[in-house]
Amino acid sequence: MRAAHVRPSLIGYTTVMNALSAAGYVRPALLVFRALCADHDPDERAVHTALRACDGAGRRADGLALLAELAESGAAGEKLARRFRP
């Protein structure tokens, strides 16, 4: 899609993250999340999907790092990070 200069949708990114997570590909799922953040402000569903990928693979540290990045990204990210913090 990027090659055609089409910006993927938030739903598209989240769908890809779900598929990667279900297949056990946590790192690629997190890379997709970072790409999503470059194109869109992540919503609660996208953050939940990324955190679920980390949790399913037993990568709590990656999930906590993701929350820290969100908190540092600005007011909206801080609000989302607070909702998901343990």
C-alpha cells in the first residue's frame, strides 16, 4: 500500500497486528504498531492488540516498554498508557 502512496487505515494495521500475534510473531506485530503510530494516533483497540501480542508471548517487558513510549509521545499517548498500566 505504501508503494502506491496509500496510507493504511487504523483498522488495517490492527488486523495485521492480530494476525501476526496469532501466529506468534510478536516482534513484527510491534513493528506494525510502531508504523501505525507513525501514520495515526493509536486508539485503545490498537494499544490493546499490541499489548495482547506481548502478553501472549510472555514478553511483559516489551509491553511495559510500549506503554513507556506511549506515555512519552504526548498527552493522548499518556492518557492511553495510564489506562493500561498495571
